[in-house]
Amino acid sequence: MTENTLHFSASPIGVFDAGIGSYAILERLRKKYPKQDFIYLADRRSFPYGEKSYQELLDATLSASQYLVSQGCCSLVLASNAPSIVVMDALKEKLTVPIFGIEPPIAQACSLSQSKHIAVLGVNSMVSSHEFSSFIKKSTFEECTVYGINASSLVELVENFSFIRHKERTQNIVSAFIDRSLQHFPNLDVMTLSSTHLPWLKPFFNHAAPQITFLDPADELVLKVEPLISQGTGSVRCIATDNHHYPLCEFNEALRSLNTGLVAESVTI
């Protein structure tokens, strides 16, 4: 019997995103809560979240959320920064189960920064949104200046698995991105990797700019989920949507390359 056909002994938590980026969040949750059951959804049909309008983003994440609830999930983790900032309030109003998002760790970044100039790297739909501006105003220490930098161009390096298959090319692209960012904002000393795809690129970021501290926002999310953890068997059902640009076979190849032990089954939402 594979993980995909296991019957859960406790209510699973649904974890989802538009692609492979969210697997890092799932892995963190599994390590912290080894007896919790999960359903992991990669909604690759909706990739990329970063280029969607507000309504498109809400529609895509609501459909994924409702599907996971229909599969028995007692709570949800939206493992994507953009919708967590842009549409989370609307999602909470429409869902009957708790949902947790992932947010840029602004307070931590400000406390670590010596220059008091930090950057949030995220997809365009997040960093250009009114909701992001409001979030920054609520989260920032008075003496800290926060810049939102569009890192949408780097997300594809993870989703098409270039970071595994073409490491030198990936390093060149990441290094050029950092160089451009520092030309515009030379005082930066802390950056938050505020797309769930970006932490996969952390070794490339560290190589490009060892003088900068790069923060992974997942730390805070893992602790938020704790009150809803149940004792199951630690099973994971892995499911994915796909299309001709992002076929299921490529996603399963990535899961194998990352030694996840998971095989995704195709679903239609």
C-alpha cells in the first residue's frame, strides 16, 4: 500500500501551493510533528501565483482549499507568501476550517539588520500589492526601512528544476539578480526569502552575497500550526494538478530527485 492510498487515523492537515516550492514547508512540518497526517497538494495547473490578479489568486486558492476540505482536512497551510499576504483575509471568511499562511519575518529581519535597510524578496503580485504595503506598515520597526523586490524571475528556476539540473546557470542568474538589487539598494544587509520557492535557492544566494543574511519565513509558520496537531500515523497523501506546461511526470521526477519518498497522484480541482 502506497502513501497515496493510506487511510488516515486522524484528521490530516492540508498543505498547498502552486508547485514544488511548498514541499520545503511540508518537510519542516513533518520533522516537527512526525505523527501528524498530511495531504500535500501542488496545484501546478494554477502556477504561477505570482502573476495573478487579486481575483484570480483568490479563486485559485479558494478552489484548492475547498478541495482539501472535501478530502477531510481539519485545517490548512497555505504555503505561499503571495496569497498569504494578498487574499488571506478573504479566504478565512469563506472557509469553515482554520487556515494558516506564511508571512515575511519583518520584525526578525529588522532586529538582525545593522544598516536598518532590509528587503523582502517575493513575487510581483505580493510586493506590488496594497496588502503588502499595509503589512509592512504594521510590521516594521520605526527605524527600519523595508524594500519589496520582485523576485518572480527566480521562481521558475525552482519550478522547472534548473536549481537541480543546471547549477551553474542558476548561480549566474541568482548572482546577477543580487547584483542588480544591491545597485538599487546598496545598504541592504538582510533579505527575507518570501516566496516558498526561494529557500531552495539559499545556497546560491549565500554564494552570491555572503555579507547578507537571508531569512527563511518557515520558522514562524511551523510554530503557529502546533495547537491543531493530532496524533496520526505520520502519513502523507501527495496529489497534484497539472497541464501541458507542467506535467505530472516532471513533478514526480522532482520529488524523486529531492528524495522525498512521495509519488503524486493526479487530481482535478
